[in-house]
Amino acid sequence: MKYKGVIMDKEEMASTFRRLAHQVSEKNEGAEDVVLIGIRTRGVTVAKRIKNWLDSIENTDVPFGVFDIALYRDDLEKADGEIAFLGSEVGFGVDGKTVLLCDDVLYTGRTVRAAISQVMQLGRPAKIQFLTLIDRGHRELPFKADFTGKSVPTSQKEGIAVRFAEDDGEDGVFIFDK
């Protein structure tokens, strides 16, 4: 894939994750009642990085889980072929907690809706917050991130590629033509 621009390099990503973790800590007056859930696939890496920073800032061990929202999608009947379901891993309760959902890119809002539906199946959280590394606009549902790394207006003909060293061998956020 050929990228037409760099939105964030490695250093900017590191700084952004640090800033986002501080914002989460400040808004929630610490991390005592916060639980993190990363939305597969790249939201898991986002949540892990936020967890590392929160654990360091708050000197704690924030509970961490993973959601696969495939079964909560609103387009299952329209999907061509099989939907890959890799499973969710949440080994903690959400009742009375602040659930921080994490993803790499906020686009239409449909993934957020599916993740919220899944959270509500687990219990009754005190609140649900959403953190995204990139908000590229074009919402189809009325969702807004509580914590945003960077807002990047895009056209429908453009895409955003988030790359992580853990998954791709490099850190960076890029824009490309579809």
C-alpha cells in the first residue's frame, strides 16, 4: 500500500498515548474504578498502550480485556462469507465501573455501538467512555470519543492506516487513497 502522507510518526504516537492516559486519569480522578477494553483488532494494542501508561501514572494494575464485536455488528445479514469471530476476553466485572473502550480509528460509529451493546451484556457500568487514536469523521451514528489522539478530516476516498510495532514492525499513522 502506498501512503500519501504521515499523520503521526513514532515519537508523536508515544507522546499522544502519554497525553491520552493523563487525560483519562484526570477525568476519572485516578484509575481506581477504570477498566480497559480494547476492540479487536487494533483497539487491543491501543488499550495495552493506555494501560501501560495508566499503570505507570497511577501505580496500579488497571484491569484489561478484549472485545470481538463481530457478533454485535448491525450488518451480519449483509456480510459476504463468514465473519471471523476471534472471541472476547473479559475476566472482570463491569458493574459500577468506568469502562474505557479503546479503538484505533473512529469512523462511522458502528463499531462503538456494537461495543456498547456488548458491554451492556456484561452488567451495569457506572459509565462508558470511548478513546480513539484517530477520529476521521463521517459519522453515521451519533458517537463522539471522550478522548481523541488526533482529529483528521478525510474524504470518503481516503483511508487511515494505523501501524504498531507490536503488530506491524513499525509505529505510525498514515493516510492513503482507497
